[in-house]
Amino acid sequence: LMAGERRRRGGDGPRERPRERLRDRDPKLRQQQKPPRGSGRGRTALALTAAAAALALGLAAAAAQWNRWSEASRLVTPHPAPRAVPPGSTGPLASPTYFWGTYRPHVYFGMKTRSPRAVVTGLMWLQHGGNLRHTSEQNDGVSRYGWLMHDGENFGVQEIHDEGLVLRTEFVKQPGGDHGGDWSWRITAKMEGKGPAPLLSLFFYVATDGQGTLRPVLENGTRLAAVAGTAEELGDFTLTFLPPTGEGGEGPKYASYNFLAAAVPGLHRLTDLVRQSLRESSVFSPPGRPRRRFFGVSSAGGLPGEPPRGQLLLHQVTLEPPAVLEVTLESGSAAGTRHGRLAGPALSAALARHAASFEKRFEDTFGLGARGVSLPQRRFAQAALSEMLGGIGFFHGWSLLRSEHREEPVPGAESMLFTAVPSRSCFPRGFLWDEGFHLLLLARWDPVLARDILAHWLDLLNADGWIPREQILGDEARARVPPEFVLQHSETANPPTLLLALEQLLPDAPLPYLRRLFPRLRTWFEWLNRTQAGPEPFTFRWRGRDTDPERFLNPKTLASGLDDYPRASHPSAQERHLDLRCWMALGARVLAALAERLGEPHAPYRDMAVALSDNSLLDRLHWAPELGTFADFGNHSAAVALRWHRPAPVPGRVPPAPQLRREVREAPRPQFVGALGYVSLFPLLLQLLQADSPRLPALLGSMRNERQLWTPFGLRSLARDSPWYLRRNTEHDPPYWRGSVWVNINFLALRALHGYTQAAGPHRERAAELYRELRHNLVANVFRQYEATGFLWEHYRDSDGAGQGCHPFAGWSALVVLAMAEDY
């Protein structure tokens, strides 16, 4: 999977020296250039000419250096327009509803504030004899987990199944005071099946990172009963760890207690710090029962050799399930408005009240009950939405950037990002083109939340108008990314899917909000139009394709989002990329509508939208008669294959291992690329084709053809009769967008088919028939796989519908909720 993200880029090559400089360095060349004998005036004139030439060269070099410096400077300079997220608007007074949240998607359960150096809280657990759990990992053996209900604001319920243990994590927020109010957690632990319960340790912690202080409040010298803290954003607060009870509130539960106070070198090292502090020296000795040793934390100063940046206080509770534990955070400034602690029966009542409110709001928003959707499917849809809402994170830090004009990478501007993430286990960070799809669902649930997230993304724009496609902000985010994938390249774009969401939000968005967005959207669109321009007017080309011609069966195009989807076999400046042209048509249309609503000049955008939607021009540039479909154009050969190659041996060394290298059996030539798949459908997907287009029947036919794109589980990404279908791109690079079923593109297909069903035209009935079948197939399979595995998946195998790739993947796969609601 990670190979699907990888791209290689070499540095700037050596610059050729001007001939004049070479002559200066070479005595023989100097001999050849001796001036003729003559008057002093001639020699002076020659000297002056040489001096002028040297000065000109020097000025040219200085100008080139200045340009490189200027471009590098602009790379890390934020856009000069007023921020789309006004200063202070995310604080506890301006935005109390969203101040606290489960904004740590990379951990199984934790909360923090929308603050650059926030106080963070979280949960770890350890079944003794097993592994310490904290961060959600793809292959750590946790069989299923995810949010069942989460409203994105005040409440959430999650279940985690881990080797027979079931943990139910619940939280409720309560407004009050000036610092975000209070919140309470309830953790219910029980075992599946019968038999002796293993010892279980639950670790509740609070940590700071650079600001704030924490003071332990001990009970009997051993139990951390509470933490008294203070922080700039929180004022004074108290975090209280209540003693455990039996399930259903059946009185006190026997437990052993340990606590840890330590210096923190960074929040990304919390797991290591706790793991290193565990010692098998603690004893669990319930009355009348055998004594058992277990791993307990012992106080430590921190990790050796790493300077401290903050504090950690951790409360370890060791017991035998079943048990219920509660944690409360009470804000000092809310004391005057608080009506008792939110714990015990009061917490139960609040959870029940919020659960009922969530279910009503869900039905009012999506209407699945009214449509006759079964209760299990409604629960599934609630979980899909909730997992996306529970995967929203707040990140702070800087990206590592590289300009095509500069050899060395540079840190970008300090940034903040409030965003949903594609996957809590694989991709717990922001991805530009994913977020546009996320916002389509979030905008239906909570338009205010969606507008806030969209504004945060646009505030990442630099002075040139570029947004890095992957946001790796802060140590915790960077710790989850292999070093070779951290660097973001300034020529690499990403599809402007944020404009899909903006088009949906536009009618009801407040004008002041849109005015803040407009300068940034305009610059972003202009950057795309300028840097991704193609070889002819109204053509476009993704920059940054992989450049090693011998390594890849087909060089990847990560900028497009469709990483290994087949493009022209030999990347060149002559390429015309169909999907990018369609994205630019969408962008021009949305910018025109936005400018018109704001009273700004909109004619250039409207004219561009009309030109890019011109079906005859689209035909001329991208319709391939010999293929019977729309296609990319470029320097291409279909006669390529991967073959094993044994490098020449080096005397005295171990023989090198064979390598899988590309073999080109027929020279490339400028032509259309015969790769029928998602890219071929883009004129339909973004509804650029007119309802009476003579090209629609061919695309609808390819969609329904089982030898091409049709499966019982959704549309596959690449035709089954394509030479690249399910082909590896390198020895270690399995197929990704070469046959699997992806929910985001299937959603665009459903949306488009639904649109053609509503429009008068000769293909209306055919579109309606395809729409009904495709919607049933997609929804049924995603639900079936969720029932079988407990997860939404990154993509689905076209042969049997099985989930593949990352899980949980409640990013764009959660768009299945909108498909169920037929809300496009």
C-alpha cells in the first residue's frame, strides 16, 4: 500500500558552464582567444567588452539565484489574503461546541482541544499476556473497532473487540464557563464467552506538550485520584478518576492501582514511555483469591537522552472484567453553572438523551427509516457516518517541502488543520483530494462543521496558490509516516474535490464566509490552470509522474489521486489527461457561480467553463474512435511488460539479485492510451456530457459490460480486458487502481446517472436502469462486508466483493450513506 504513495524525484542536474567561463579556465582556449596586435585603444575596447560580458554573466547568475531564492521563499510563505478561519474563531468562547473533541484519530480513544499545543487525554489497555494497546494500527490483532454513534459535537459511543475483550468507550460533553465546559468518559470492559477473565489494566492519562502544568492528587499514596491542571486554553481544570464498579453499577470493584509521573519528550513517544516503565513487580491480591503478578508502571524521569517538553500523569487500574470506570474533566470556570458531577446515574441519563437525539437527527437528515431501510442497515449507516465524525482530527505543525527549483527540502509555514482523515489506522492525517469527498457527507450532517473544515484547508495555501496534497503536521502525525513519504513536492497537484463540496454548500453559506474564501479559491484555481497546463489550449497534464522508465510497468501519477491507473507509457510534455480537464471544468463552473454570487467578475470563469464543457472540443481532444471511448493522449506503447533481469556481476562481490524491469517491445508513439476504466468515465462522472450526447451509449455500455467495468459489487476501476488489469507495477508494487471497486468513484457514477435520469434525453431510461442496479450492488456489498468484518474498507475486490487495503476506512467509503439516502 505504501508503495502506492511513493514517488521518486532526482535533484537538479549539473548546469552546463558558459563557453566564456570554460575559456577562462583552460590555457589552450585562452591562447586561441588572444586579441590581435594593435593599438591600445583596441586592447582597451576588447578589455571593456570582456568586462561587460563578465558583468552580464554575473548579473544573469545573480538573477537566476534570486529567482531560485524567490521561488523557495514563496514556497514557504502563506497566502497574503486574510485567513479563511478568522483568528480566535476556534477558541472556547467563539466555538465552544467544537473546542473539545476526539481529535486524535490515531489513538483508539482520546480527546484534546483545537489548540496548537493542547493538553491531551487518552486510554491505553493491556490484557496481561498480550500487547499494550494505544494507537490504532492496521495489523495489531484488534479484530474490530469503530464508532457506533458520534454526533461530531457532544457525544460518542465506540466498541472495541480485542482477543475476547469488549471495551465500550462513551463520552459526553457539557457546556459551561469560558474554557470549553466539562466532559465525562465511561469505559465498560467485559469478556466475550465464558471462562476465567484475564487480568486487565486500563491506563488513563493526561499529558502536556510545551505548556500547562499538571499536579497529581493521590489517595493513600498509591492511587491517582485526580489531576489538578492549568493551561492557557483551559484555565484551571480537574481530571478525576472514579473508582471502578461492577457492570450495571453493582457496587465497588476490587482493583490494584499504579500511577506514573514522567517527563514527556513529545506526544509521539507516549506509548514508548509507558511501555518502558512497565515492571512485572505488582501484585493483584483480591480478598480470598490467589495472588497474581502483573506489569505495573513505575515512576520514571522520562526516556533517556531525550529532553523533556511536557508532563505525563497516568492512572493504571488493574482488575478482572466485567467492570465500569468513569473519568470526569471539570473546568474551573464552569463551577458556577454546574449542577453536580456528570457521573453515575447523571452520566447514564445524559448518554441516553444524546443517543435518542442522535437517532432522531440521523433520521431527519437521511430518512432511511422512511425509505424502508432495515434496522441493521440503518445501524450500519449510523456507524459509517459516526466513524467519519470520530475520525476528525486537529493537527498543528509544518510540512517538509521541496521545490523543483531547489535541491534541499525546507520546512513549510507553521499551520493548523481541522480535518477528517481517510483511515485511523493507515492514514490518520489529512489528504487533499480525500477531503472533498468527506465533506460531501459532512455537509449533509453539519454544514457549519463542513464549512469550518473547508476553510482550514484553504488556509494551507502558499503565496503561489499551492496546497500540499498530504498534510503531515506535528510529531504524532509524522511518527506514523515512513520518512521517504514525508516530503511534499511543489509541482504536485491534486484533484480540486473541495469544489465538489463547495458547490453543495454554496447556496446556504453566509456571504462573509464566502468572501473570505474567494481570494484563496481564485489563487488555487489559477495555480492549477498555470502549472498543470497541457500542450494545447484547453488541455491539462498532471505534473510529477514517476520518472524511472525502466522500473515501472506504467509510471504512476500520484497527483491524480488514481496512483497507478495506466497513463501514457512514456511520460512527456505532450500528454493530455482527461480527468484533469474534467476537474478544471468543474472548478471553472464553481468559481463562476461563487464570483457571481459575490458580485465579482465572473465572465472569465464562465467562459472557461463553457469552453471546457464544449462536447465537440472534448471529442476532438479526447475521443479515441479506434477505442470507442474517451482517453488520455501521450507518447505511448501498449507493448510493454515486466521481465526479470539479472544485473551484470561485479568481480569479487556477491552476485546481484534478479530485478523485475520494464521491457518495451514496440517503440512508443503519440496516440490515445487504451486503458478503459475510471478515467474514461470522467466526462460522465462530472456530468460534462450533454444528456443527448451520442457518446453516452458507449460509456453506459462499458459500465454495464461484465468483461469491462461491471461487477456485482460496483464498477471496477479498470476493464477486465485491459492489458494492465490486476498487473503489478513493480515487484513490490501490487495493483491498486487496476481493477478494484472504489466507493468514491462509484458514488460519482451514481450521482451522474441519477442526474441523467432526471434530464430529458434519449438515454434517460438506460441511465435509470443502470442507476438502480449499480446502487443496489454497491450498497449491498459494502454492508455485507461490514457485517462480516466490522469495517468499511479502502476498496473492494472485484471478483468477490471482499474488502481490501486499509481498514477501518471511513473516509470516502462512508459515502455509501448518501447512496442509501439517494442524496446527491
